[in-house]
Amino acid sequence: MGTNKKRRRSKIFRWVMYAFASALVVAAVIVGDWDRIAFNFFNPEVMGEMFPEVLTIAARNTIVYTVLSFIFGLVGALVLALMKMSSIGPYRWFAVGYIELFRGLPALITLILIGFGIPIAFQNIDIPGGTTGAGVLGLSIVAAAYMAETIRAGIEAVPRGQSEAARSLGMSSGRTMFTIVLPQAFRIIIPPLTNEMVLLIKDTSLFYVLGTTPLTKELTKFARDFMIEARNATPLTVAALVYLAITLPLTWLARRLEKRGARGRAGSETGDEQKNVLAQVSKSGIDR
Amino acid sequence: MTAAIEIRDLHKSFGSLEVLKGIDFEVALGEVVCVIGPSGSGKSTLLRCVNRLEEPTAGKILIEGEDITDPDVDIDAVRTKIGMVFQQFNLFPHLDVLHNLTVAQTKVLKRSEEEAGRVAHDVLDKVGLLDKVSEYPARLSGGQQQRVAIARSLAMNPDMMLFDEPTSALDPELIGEVLDVMRQLAREGMTMMVVTHEMGFALEVADRVVFMDEGVVVEDGPPDVVLKEPRTQRARQFLRMVTHH
């Protein structure tokens, strides 16, 4: 009897919520000045002017910056993860210090430190690629810190018996890591790595602080400049849609890979254990 | 003649827990030795010390006369001579059966892909799984996985084989096929050290049976004696428990 009453109460609560939400939408529709909204956010004239540069320059730059930062970040992350698991104290301390430092700092500060700090501190060092290169370097440094933890968790999720079997066959520890452990670890961490890539896509919007030229603008900077020029907010709407056109397929792909990975491991005895680790790994990646 | 495996006064501690308390032990060339004993008696640890998956705390281990506890020894080279079969099979799940068998051959022994593949087919034939050469481990039964694991070790042409409870993770109906393969190996003269609970196998196949308890060797002798007329109370008690379950 008690549960019945409870169920009825939660049903009533749900209907109240629906009614409230509908009222909000109706109010917005009545109160909103739709002509102004359309003119300022969905202006076909302004939209037309943005093409094709918004794709050929801005979106392209965003993708290039993301992919480069991801690749360099991944290499750095692998080195850091191996250092953090090393039996040699100083390696471990360095990795821990690095990871804590760059996960603790806002990416914006790291970018500024790299982009403006290095040229001031080392006058005869040029970062290849100019301000863009500095941006990629800065973002790679940040990404490495985040992905290092993911990779380490992936390596630790590979059962110990795997490396014992490899070592028993006479493989060295390095050979074991690269031919037996890492291929399995990467399979486990593809979903959280994809999440990391989505985060990187959005972080490339910070590149503007280092200064840009018309050809190096990424999506956000491109849209903001266009907005000021056109005195109209439509460019932001367009940029938002382009971001979604990039990130939504990626998250969809990540979910597919995750499902496929789970199915592939369903037969193995450690499947559940790995899924748990995976959940932890994903969480640690997202909490940025 | 030099023994295949010679262990002298071996001690192993995990923290303050002493698991092996001075083991003296030998396996002659071509001999099959089964190590039995209650869980926690140290028999798996002893086996894992033989190829230094566990680092001994004190004592010496000689493989074909070479002291492998010497820090200068090339342990990777020594391990290629010692096949190891695990309770949990530990096949590489990201590689198909063929590459499970060839990866160490090509990377460690530097055999060509072609030669490694030929050896892989030979040993797979031996364990009766030639038709599974391109399957992935997850699609094999436990018994088949363990036979592939044995083949993987054999592909390295080891001088001796270590078995760490090779049938303990198997469903009862799959134990037989693995024991058959091991029996055949023993017949062919392979030097084997087998940690097992299969008393029937020990009685039939072993040249010698060693009974361990609490980190020491309690009995060491022919299977007929150790398994049927043990001298010590501890061995009698253990055997009564495993045969009346």
C-alpha cells in the first residue's frame, strides 16, 4: 500500500514538472521578440558572408590544432605514464609533479606561459610555427598531463598474467610493454581518449590569446571577429553548429567503440574488472 | 650429470611472511616431478622462483648448472629455455592463436615469420588444435586455451617445462584433454615440474612426487610411496582430504 501511494505521488510530481517546463517554453515564445532573434542569431545574409572561410579556414584550423595537440599530447602522456609507473624514484616524482601541475592550472595560463613566457625567458629559442606552434605546444603539454593518468589506468587494467606470460617467453620488460601490454591497454582506453579529444577541440578556442592572423584563426576567434565586424551575433550560432558537427560524430564514435570493446571482452574472465576500470578512467578524464 | 633444475636452500619472503623456508630440491634431465601440498604451502611460489617470476630472498637456483640468482645472468635468455604454463592460461587476447605462438619466436629467438609459422603449426598439431590456428583466444574453451598455452611454450623449444596448476581453472570435463597433452610430453622425455592437485596424474605420470607444507619439503620420493604410504602424518592427512572430497 505504501509503495502505491509513493508511486502516485511521484507521478503527480512529474506532471507538475512537465506543466512547469511547458509554461516556460510558452512564455518564452510569447515574450520573445522573434524578429530580432532571427535577425541577430539566424541572419541568412551574415551566414552567407561567412562561407566558405568558416569551413576552409576556421574549422580546418580547429581540426588541425586539435589533431596535432592530441598526437603530441599522446606521445607525452605515454612517456609520463611509463615514468609514473617506473621503479626509479626521480622519474616517478617528475611525472607526478608534471601531472599535478598542468592538471591544476587553467589551460589558458599554460598557453600564455608557453606563448609569451618562453620567448621572454629564452631569447634565442624560436618555437617552430610561431604563435600557432606555441598554442599547439601549450595544449599538448596540458593534454599530456590529462591523458597520462588515462594511459596509466589502462596499463594497470591489463591483467598481470599477461606480462608474466610474456616475460616467461623471454621477452624483455620493454618488449613486453610494447608488444603485449600497450596494445591491450589502448583498446581499453579508446573511449576516454576520445573524450579527451572532444575537450581539446574546445580548448583550441583559447589560442586567440597568443595572437592570430586571418589565416590562423580557429572557429571561435573567427566567429568573434566576424561578429564584431557584422555587428550581429549570427557568426556565434554558425560556429556553435560547426563545433557540434565535429564533436557529435566523435562522441557517437566513442560510444560505438566502447560498446564494441565491451562486447569483445565479454568472453574473457577479466571483462567485468576491466569495465570497472574503464568507468573510473572515463570519469577521471571528464572532470576537467 | 648436471641436473636440469637444482635448488639449494631457497628462501622467499613476502614482507614479514616467509613462504619458502629453505628448500633443497632437484629435477634431473627428463624427469617428471609433481609438487603437491595444501594451498599456501609455497608450491606455486617455488615454481615461480625457478624462472624468477618471483625473486628469491636467499639461496641458489641452478638451471642446467647455471646459477640464475646471479645478478649478472641474462634472465631473458634463461627463460627461453624454460616453458611456463599458468593456471589462468594467460594467452594474449589481442593476438590470434598463430601470433600467440609466433610473437616470442620472432621477437626473442629472431626466427623469420615463415619459420616461426612452421614451428607454430607443428606444435599446434601436437596439441591437436591445428584447426584453431586463426581463432582468437576468447573463442576457445578453457581446455583449448590451455593446450594453446602449452603449444606456445613448446614453440620456443624449451629444455624444460613448468606447470602452475594447469588444470585448476578448468571445468571438470576439460581437464582430461590437457592432462593428455602433458602425458604425451612426459612420454617424449620432456623435463617437467608440475604443481598440481591431480593425484591420479601424479601417480601415473610422475617419476617423483614432492609433498610441501608450510614452506618446506615434507616428503620426496616415488609416487607409489609418497601418495600411497607417506611417512609423515601431515602428508597422510592431506592425502586423506583430497581423495575423500
